[in-house]
Amino acid sequence: MTWMDKERLRKEARRVRPEKARTFNAFWGYLDDEGTVELALEGPTPVEDIADKFEALARARERANGTEADRAIGPDARMLALADIMAIEAARLPAVQEFRSQVLRGRLLKPERIAAWMERQARKDGDPTRWEVVSPGAPDARPVASQSSFFEFLPYASPDVSQTIHKPVRAGGVLAELKGIAIALARRYSWTEELAVRFVLTGGIPLNRARYTTTSGGPYLAARMIELQVSPRLSPREVGGVFSAARRSVLGPSTRDRAITAARAELGVFGTGVNDGRSWLDAMTAWNRAHQERPYSDVRLFTRDVRQAYKRITGMDLPWIGRRREGGG
């Protein structure tokens, strides 16, 4: 480990931290007064340790000042104009005109009336059709087991477009016809099917907003994945805004994720490997034996660094299963 005193640590921290001089000096003075600087100097990674403390102070300062705000990316003027153009063109399609003329009698619905209209039309259409999967081949192929049967559903949006309701449809009925039109519109204009239904019934103009979905990572928060759907016309800055909103939904509004060094990452992996029932002191002894160039002399520092590294990697606290008498559990 390279020798470092307080002044050198201050210079290194100033180099890696983005705060302006006045804020940096205030943070440093606070950490020095509470003994954090001296504690960092006792560990094998003092610069990273003190940078973590600066990060925590920066987050606390943002929360106190109310500067943490969501930045939702709404449609710009170009996207709004494009939505209007697509709606005008879609309204001229023969299938849309015919449905509105013959089924709606030339009168568009109000959004809050969609659900009631769906119920009335479903009763008129009759019981929904239950489809069954049949074996391919001979004309006399018999349906397979009943668990292979299914309904077709017509999705439509709630009045505030916050929810999607699915209505089973009868083959050959009006709702099935509406579903066919909605599917064609969704493919043509990259709309969702439920908003295409809303457009046909109400004239409400769908907006192709940026969307994101998340995939489960099991118990590890950091293993979750985010998938974005954005227009190629968005700028890199706008795409970054969409990703930031998605990331906040997964990690929380105040979470920041700084890069982790290879040395700190190695410590987190090592801690997982020795989490087999041994004590923290025994774990530190094993570390020192395998890493003679970066030994620890204080089990408290070793415990802290392992826990911090594990959480930086996984997003979770380390569930230590060993004995707790040395260094805490």
C-alpha cells in the first residue's frame, strides 16, 4: 500500500471529487472534525473511502436543498406534430371510417364512456369464443386437452390511460372487428393496441412516448435489467433522461452509482467466498494471507470495506452468517 498522509489524501480527494472549492472545503472540514479522515488513512483504500463519504454528504445536501427532481421526458413539438399527422391519416383509412360510420353512427365516444360501450357491445355480440389448439394434419384432427384453449382479448385503456383492461371477444362480432382494426393501426403507426382502440372509438390521438420495462434479477437488485423503447429522433440527452427515470424506478430517487475499482470489487467477491460461518477475524486473516500486498490490521475496517464493496456490487446488504464477536455482524 502506498504511504499517504492527510495532506496527500486531501489532494487526491480534491482531484476525484466534482465539488466546487467552497463545498469541498466544508465537506473536508466536517469529515476531519469527526475523525473520518484519520479512519480512512488507517485502511488500505483511503481515497476511495473518503470519496464515498463525500458522496454521502453530497446526497444529503441535495435532499436538504430539494434539488433531487424527476426529469420526465415528454413529447416535443416535433413528436406532437407527428402524432397529429398520423391521426389525420389514420382517420381517413376506409376501415376506420366504415367502423365509425356503421357501428358508432358517426358519433365518437367520450373516454369515460368506453367501458360502458364495451359492456353493451359484448352483450350484443354474444358469449366470447373459446379457441382450442388442434393437432396439425388430418381434417378429422381432434382438439387437444382443454388447458390448451384460450380466448382472444380486446385491450382498451382506462379514461386516464393509466390502466389497460382486456375484454374477451366473440369471433365475427363487432369487438373482434375492432380488434382487427386496432392491430392494423398499431402495426402501421407503432401505437399500442389499446391506444389504437381508443383512437377508433374516441378520436384521442396516441402519443408514441418513450417507454421502458424492467426485468427481474431475482434477489439481487443490481442484476435487474432495463429495456428502453425510444424514438430514433430523440437526442442522446433525451434518451439519457428516459434511462435516468427508469433507473430511479428501480434503484430509488436518491441512488447514485459510482464506478467501483478492481481492488474493491475483489474485496466484495472475497467476502462472499469466506461467508461460510467463520468469524470476521478469521475472514480478515484469510484475506491477509492471500493479499500480502494489501493487508488489513483492523477487523473493523475490513468488515466495513467488505460490506461496502458487496453492497456496491449487488445493491444489497451482506447477510453475514459467521460468528459476530469480532468486528460486528
